[in-house]
Amino acid sequence: MSKKVVIVGSFRKNPKKLKAIHQKLGKLYEVLSPDDIEFINPADDFVRTQQEVDLDVNTIEENHLDAIRRASFVWLFAPDGYVGTSAAFEVGFAHALGVPIYTDSVLNDEMLQSIVTDTVEVESVPSIVHRPGNGIAALQEYYKRAADERGWANESARDTMLLLTEEIGELARAIRKTTNLKRDEGYGDISLMDELADVQLYLVHLANGLNVSLAESVSQKERKNDVRHKTSK
């Protein structure tokens, strides 16, 4: 399966080079966004394709951010090292999620230089796992605050594990319900979405109680899994 890439940057600058980069990336990877660079308003601050002409700015940007969530990496198009406000926001978004960002330009901004990897050609994008767990960090910090506000912060790891085990049982029943397996007692109003959420939150709560960073744990484990997968081929 090919890697997935999202292109961000100053699309109004150097359209000829943008087209060449888009075509080259498209031959090597699956370009999630933008899938089309034939902009109908190339002189405007916010460019649109024909398919986006009736969409508001928020919808277009949300679609682009959703593509970044699903991307293997982001390619920053930065002619002459320039990165505009929207592109800088998207780079920060990708960085917060742990999605690696590459560029073939020397960036003018020192802070962006620190989080974007320089590469000579699109073909030389390394096949490495960066920080896939980063996206979990926000949820873990949120639930730390929520548990503190609700008076659950001092629950022991043992008690949390017992509650998590009970919730896994509830999740198993919810799965049986969705697969239409009959049960003498029935299933009531049990919800698969609710039970999945409960298991996720109890797992986060357990990690908080043990002072374990799930973001770092997941990232480290995925790096090991990636190495194991490559060596097994």
C-alpha cells in the first residue's frame, strides 16, 4: 500500500513548480489533498478548485485538516522559503499530530526549520515512523483535568483496572449486539459507541494514574512494530 501525502504551502507562488511537485508526488504516493491544483482564482488569498467553488473557507480547511490526520506525511511547498499564515497553521497541526513534514526548500522561519525536515527530492522521503502517538496527548491531558474536576484523580491503578475490565465486558456485549448474536437477557440500550469511549477513557485514566505518557508509549511501540514489520519481509 502506498504512502499518503498532503501538500500544504503557498499555492499561489510558482504554479509551474507546484504542478511539477504535485505530479511527482502523485506518481509515488497517494495525494489526499489537494487532489486538484487547477485553481479557479489563483490571484486570491485563498485559492479554490472547481469542486470547492460552493464551499465556505471553514469547510475547505476542515477537509484539508482531515486529510492531514490520515496522511503518512506532509509535503510543504515553500517557494523561496516563504510560508504563509495558513500553511504555518497546517504545519503546526501536522506536527502536533506527529505527522512528519518534509520540504525541498530552505525555510526563512527558524521555528519552522526546527519541525520540518529538509530533503532534496520527493523520492528521498525516508520510510520511518515519527511520533504517531502525539495525537493522544491532548486526550490524555483533557482527561487528567476532567478526572481532577470530578474527584477521580486519586483512584488507584488497581481500581481503575477493575473498572476497565468491567467496561471491556460491556464492550463485548455491545459487539455481540451489533453482530445480532442472541442473548437470553437481551441487550437493553447498550451502545457500541459509548462502550468504546468508556474503554478508551478508562485506559487514558489508567495511564494518568501510572504517570505514563501514552503519546510516547504508542510512538515507541510503533517504531518497534515498524522495524519488526520491515525485517520480517
